[in-house]
Amino acid sequence: MQRIHFNEVVTRDGFQNEAAFIPTDAKVALIDALSQCGYAKIEVTSFTSPKAIPMLRDAEAVMGRIQRVPGVEYTVLVPNQRGAERALEARADELNLVMSTSETHNLANLRMPREQSFAGLAAVIDQVAGSVPVNVSLSTCFGCPMEGEVAQDEVLRWADRFASRGVRGLTVCDTTGMAHPVQVERLCRALRERFDGVQLTLHFHNTRGMGLANVLAAARVGIDRFDGSLGGLGGCPYAPGASGNISSEDALHMLQAMGHETGIDLDRVLAAARALPQIVGHDVPGQLAKAGRITDLHPAPATVARLREALA
Amino acid sequence: MQRIHFNEVVTRDGFQNEAAFIPTDAKVALIDALSQCGYAKIEVTSFTSPKAIPMLRDAEAVMGRIQRVPGVEYTVLVPNQRGAERALEARADELNLVMSTSETHNLANLRMPREQSFAGLAAVIDQVAGSVPVNVSLSTCFGCPMEGEVAQDEVLRWADRFASRGVRGLTVCDTTGMAHPVQVERLCRALRERFDGVQLTLHFHNTRGMGLANVLAAARVGIDRFDGSLGGLGGCPYAPGASGNISSEDALHMLQAMGHETGIDLDRVLAAARALPQIVGHDVPGQLAKAGRITDLHPAPATVARLREALA
């Protein structure tokens, strides 16, 4: 079983979808707790315009106040060159750039055509070359909620354009939970064949309940890096009421049960997951915090002892 | 991709875990709707003592009033010879017998040792021989919430004892959602090797989010029969707040997306799933009814049209 590297995205991707502002103190405390868990990367925040994403308007403060733990990479989302400057000033370990493989989704989400996004991100890559590694997150790789199917060749084409620019990693995102296992296997195989030297990360949502099945499918064809969001926080504006990102604790629990080395202290992750509803003010979709691990046993009811006695 | 046969257990396994009595009319109407969906089997009810399971005290009335559709097997749970008599009188197409592979779970759930359960069920098998096919559901095959691990050999031993008695089918149940994909593959392979002529059905719960991953794992080693519960109804007294059975609509949606022929009209299943919260009086865990199918597209926001115009 291959070693799995797991990234936590709750304070960026998860919180970004929350309605009520989460205080800086709570963000810092959560990230400090997550830093003790053994994650490969923590996506701390986003250096976007505070007007565009008010939830993450405290990006500098959060980056300045977290206690960094050696071995964990603190990555940040960066939309443009101004964001990259801010991220470098804040000593981010990695910049995570983002664009969609679907034209309509890119127009809806980033308000520009994909070619314009690519040019902007290419400029960022050139700008930071040699200072910090760059990851590019490609949205809607398994389908666009407005366009529908996104051809695998289209995904590979954008991946190739960024790989040619020397990015360290590519994150292949199922932005609205449209992936199914057969599609995941097919795309992951193609990615692994073509981008041997590139860190490949898979980012799944559980919108239609297939999140962990897709993790399984990807791991079975050799993918060893995954994003997850504590508690399954996140979500999708096109599926109100549905789950968001895969829950980190649920995914890690499955991977560990299967025998994968993850480097994760699941007890600490679970403790953080159990504290999450209080931070966000509502129940979260993750199941493990409610159900407990498969190794958490329960006492037999008193009737069993009485029966055993009667039978002895 | 192999043809998948899917069984619906919501009106028995699902409803049995509901607190408030569901009127006979509502049960009959739901089963009649499910009969139009293309399920292989519908587990209608249980011929248990009305005192033990008040929810299913109307077993005869439900069986008498449903409109049977040719091609669908109407199966019922039967705990003992008295239940078998009632089931035969009600013209059940199949008797589903049940015991646990874990001694503690059997004592807790059926209030007798496994050997006593086996003797009782063997008597039922002899009693109905030649009249209707018999299926045996083995509980806790992937772990017992009180004992922990259930050895694979123990599961195979009980399966073998029933197979030797000439039962048509065996349902291998992950009663409290303790299975993980590696374990599923291992046990399913062993079962398929040993019980070639027996209908093998896998019954998963989604207690820890792994339900559809386990379906995937089982399907990948050739299992072609699954139980599911509409809306993911069901549940586990040892994990309050956690999900219950795998959701039929979520599982079927995944299997169809992967290219499996299921014989199921998913639109009808979804319509039934969307009506379910009103029947049970609360939200249900199934995701697809909220999120829609992966092929259900959404209109792009108005900003996209304006952007396209400006760019033209």
C-alpha cells in the first residue's frame, strides 16, 4: 500500500463557503491544532481581494500568527500577481493558483476567459520562479455544473500547459462532485502516464455520496495525494443542502483502515473535527466524528450478560 | 460491466429504525411506487412479533394490499417457524432469515446463542423446502460493534453451514458500517470462490462514509447484488446521528454512471426518495435527492452572458 500524503483545506475551501465570519483567533487556533496532525499541506487562506471573499480578509493576520510546524507546508490560494506578492510577504510555503477547465465555469467563477486566466497565472509562475513552489488547481476536471461533460483531453491540455511552465504540482478538482470511479481511474491513469515528475493531487467533493469511492478509485491507480476538508465542510452553490468536500477524517479513516501509511494522527484530526460545529455554528457532514472509528467498540447491553449467565 | 441486481430494503430495514409509526397506507403506496422502479427484490416487511417490532405489526395487511409487479420478488424477513408460516400465508416470494456471525451481537439482537439461531433457521429451511426460496442474511460479517473483529473464517463457516442446507442466497451484511474496501474485496473474493451457485448479496451501511466505496470494491471483484435503502434510511443504535444503510439512489446513480446495467429507472427512484422525508417526518441522509444527478445541469449566472457579450 502506497504512502498517502493528505492536505487539509478546511480553513480556505471550507470556510470560504461559510456565511458567518469566523474570527481570526478561531482560524489560527484551528490551524495550530491541524498542524499537529501530520498533514502534508495545510491550505491556510487565500490572498484574494477582501471584497471578493470577506471571510478570508484576514489572510495576512492568520499567516502571521499561526505556529508553523516543520514538515507541514503552509500553502495559500493566489488569484493573481498582487496576491502572489502578498503571499510571498506572508512567507507562504507554496502558492496554489486556480482556474477552470470549463470556459463557462471560469467565466462564472473568475470572471474572465480561460486564456486570460492562463496568461495571468503564467505571469505569476514567472514572477515567483525560484522563490516558492507553485501548484495549479484545475477546477471542474470531472464535469462542469453548467456545461456538463469536460473532455479528458481538455483537462490534459490545461495540465500540460501548466506542467510545461514548470509548476511543481497539479491538483485535479472535482469541484461540484460530478466524478464517478470509472472516470476517475481513466483520468488518473492518463495523468500519471503524462506527468511523471509532477505532484498530482486529487480533490474530490462528496456532493452525490461518491467522494470516498473516488478516493478509492484514484488510490487504486497510484494517486497518493489527496485534499480533504475537516468535517466535509465546503460545498457547492449548485447543490444546496448537499455535502461539500470529502471529509478529511472520513477519508483518512478509510485509507488507514485499508492499510495505507498516512503520517496522520487520526485522534487529533477527530478532536478537531468534533470541535468544528462550534466554530462554524452548525452541524457538519463528516460521519466519523459522530460514528466513531471502526475500532471504537461499544459495551454489550445488560441483557447479554444476563443471557450468558442463564446459559452457563 | 456486469449487470447489477439491486434490492430495496427501506420499508423493512429502513422503517424498522424509525421512531414514529408509519401508516399502512403510506407503506403500501411507497412499495407500489418502488415496484415500478426495476428493483430485483423489495424487502417488504418482517413477520416478527408485533410486540418486538411495532412498526411492522401490519405485515399481513401490507403484503395483502401491495400491487405486485411481475419480475420483482417480494421478500420478507422471517425470524422463526411461526414467522415462516405467516410469510407463506401472505405469499412472500422469498423468505429472508437472519442471524449474526458474532455471538455477542446475536445474543444482543436475537437473544439467543448462534447455535440456537442456526437450529431454528435450519428448521425453517426444512419447513419451507420446495415452496419458496430462502435467503439467509448474516449480520456483522465485517465486524461487531461490541466484539470488534469477526474473523473471515467465522463468516465463511456460517455461510457454508447455510449453503450446505440448500439456501438460494446469502446476504453478507455490514450491519454497523465497519467494513472497509480491502476487507470487502478479501471476503467477497473468498465468498465467490466457495459459493459459486449461491446468490451472493452485499448489504452495506454508510455509517462512516465508506458505503459506496465498499460497493465499488465488491463490484470490482464480481459481486452483482446489493441491498440499499431509499434515502439511506436505517441506521445503527450504536452510532446516533450517523448514516444508516447505503442510500439506494446514491448507489444506483454511481453504478449507472460507471456503466453498469441495473434495470432501474432512476427517475422513479429519485421521485420516491424526494417524497420520503414527508413520510418519515425528517430529513434523510441520501445525497442525490438534494444534489441531483451528475447530468442535471444548471444555468450559468447572468454575469456569464454579460461577460461573453462584452468579450465578443
